[in-house]
Amino acid sequence: MSRIGKKAVVIPAGVKVEVEDGQLKVTGKKGSLSRSIPGKVAVEVSDKTATVKLLDEGAGNLYGMYRTLLSNMVSGVGEGFSRVLEIVGVGYKAEVKAGSLQLALGYSHPVVFPLPEGVTAEVEGNTVIKLSGMDKELVGQTAARIRMLRKPDAYKNKGIRYRGERLIKKVGKAAGK
């Protein structure tokens, strides 16, 4: 049995959690999120806490996951989530234009990345991209897709990386001579 699943999720002031017809809906000052709940798991809401109950003992793998998803939804509609990407390379830059991110990444053409609904981007100093939104899963997936446009190179240390990501630079084949 999951130890994480046993913990109750504290609902802060200004956040409302509702469960009806197999749908979990969380509403707060940033907006609202909803997710379907499988029949093997139930969510019980009291005045200041929400707990996840396991209805089928064979579905223990869903127990901790749905408690974490509920916790992420509650903190997402309250404060939101953000992810910071850094662009490293000569001539590499980014700018936000009309709901999309336009990137110059050393290709012969600019790369236009449309931002999904619910994710906003800010560019600081042409090389730092800050993604923010209330859905942690969507913000993380968007950051990963942007990073895949030009993954960090282990030989030149160029590319798009997460802030705080540590790269180990490899020596080239000239180092063996």
C-alpha cells in the first residue's frame, strides 16, 4: 500500500474541490482543472482536506498516483507551476509572438512552436524562456517538447536545457592524439 496515498491533501482557502459522476473538478483563482477518476479509486472531500480511498485492493498502483495528481491540481489552481529553459549557443534566441514561441536555433529557418492552451511563455534577455500554467503535466510536457527542438550537445554544450541542468562536456576525438 502506498504511503503517499494515505496522506490527506490540504485544500487552501479559495480552492474548491468537487467530485461528481466519476469526475474530479478543482477550481481556484487561476482557473479550473478536471480529471476522470477510475472506478477503483474514490475521492472524499471534507471541509479543509481531500483524501483518496482505494476501493479495490488490486489497484494499489493507482492509489498514490491519484493522490499526487489531486495534490498537483490543488496547488496548480492556487499558485500555478513554472518551468525555466535556457538557450545556449551563438545566435540562438527566442521571442513570443501571438501565442507562439519563435526560436532561432541555428537552423536555416526560424522554428515556430505553438503554445498549447493553458501555457504562457515569457522570454527574458532573448535566451531564457519561462513557461507557466496551472497544469503541471502540460507545463512539463511543453518544456520537454521545446527542449527536443535542439537538445543539449555533449561536445559543444549548445542547445536548450532546463535551468539548473548539469551537462558533462565530452572531449572530442582530437583529445586522444
